[in-house]
Amino acid sequence: MKKLLLLFACAVFTACSAKLMVPTQADAERGSDRYAGLTLAELKTGKATYEQYCDKCHPLKKTENFTISEWESIVPDMVKKVNKKESLMTEKDENDVLKYVTTMAKRS
């Protein structure tokens, strides 16, 4: 019975977690229009930072569910909230997340 409950809990957790888009070289090239010289490594760092910090308070949101302008408003507000509780996110962390989420955002 315990194994069944554990299996069920894992299935629910997996189903509820956001399937984040994995950045590609094409994404880095597209993002270079907004962030000169943006690299795939920077996007991967942004994704990792997003995963590290943003799910501490709420489930991760799919990047494509929001527009660039929405993310540009959301990220600074969330960083302020995180840093009110404890000073965790640096300006670099914020910029890394912003580059990732805006590059992977909903395209109009």
C-alpha cells in the first residue's frame, strides 16, 4: 500500500510540474537580437537559475505562457519578493533568468 501511495504521489508531482523548454542554438541566435552576443550556455544557465530559485515559492511556469513584456514585469517583482525573505538572488541571477524566460517566451 505504501509503495502504491508513493508511486501515485510521484506521478502527480511529475504531471503537475512544468515541462520547461530546453534552449537550443537557434534560440540563442534569436535571443541575440535582444541580448547582443547571447550564447546557448547563457540560456542554459538562466534555465538552471530559474529552476533553482523560482520553484521555492510556487510551481514553475512555462516560459511560453507569457509574453516578453509580461516576463520583464514578472521577474523583477519576483526577485524583490525572494530577496525580502532572504537575500538569495543576485543581479546576475536576475539577468540570467530574464534572458532565458524572455528568449523562450510566447512569440506574438
